[in-house]
Amino acid sequence: MRSPPCRFLIVVFDSLRPDSLSANQTPNLYEFCRGGAVFSKSRAVFPTLTRVNKVSLVTGVPVLFGVLTVDTEAQAIARAGGPKAELLSDNKGAECAFAAIETVEALRLAAQK
């Protein structure tokens, strides 16, 4: 006879740092977390979109979000470093691309150890 399936509930509080919980200020949530698993070294994907962060949490694979979310062309130009951008560090799209490359390289080096 097989054992009944193990059932569990996954609750994700996106962008809620574990160190922001306390028995005094958030007693119910504090106790709830004490009875479960807390990913204290987890870092949110920025911008903190729940769907993107859930993918990273469930798969264990870092996810980067590099789409510029803007309402106007002027905002897009500003996020890309301005009309006369000389430094790639001023460009938010390039910043995400470099972060992706660095993440892949860090994972490659970690796998070699």
C-alpha cells in the first residue's frame, strides 16, 4: 500500500525581507514564517515582479529582467543614458546585459569547484 501523497503549500511574500519581521510588530506573520522555510539569502529580481521572482525561486536559476518599462520616448532615452550617453554604465539595458553575463560567469565558476 502506497503512502498518501505529501501535500504542502508554498506562499511567496515577494519583496518582504525576513529581517523586517518581528514578534512585536508582525506577530502572526513572524510565527507563520517560523513554522516554514525562509530563504534568508534570497535576493529579488529587480524590478521586483512576482512572476519573475517565482520562476527564480522554483527553478533555482537566477532570472534577470532587462526590459525598460517606460511610458514615453523621453523616459526611454533617459533610461538609456540620455541622448548623448557616453558611458554604458548610464544605460539600464546595458547594465542588465552585463549583469546577465556576470551571473553566467559566476555560475560557470561555481560549477567548476
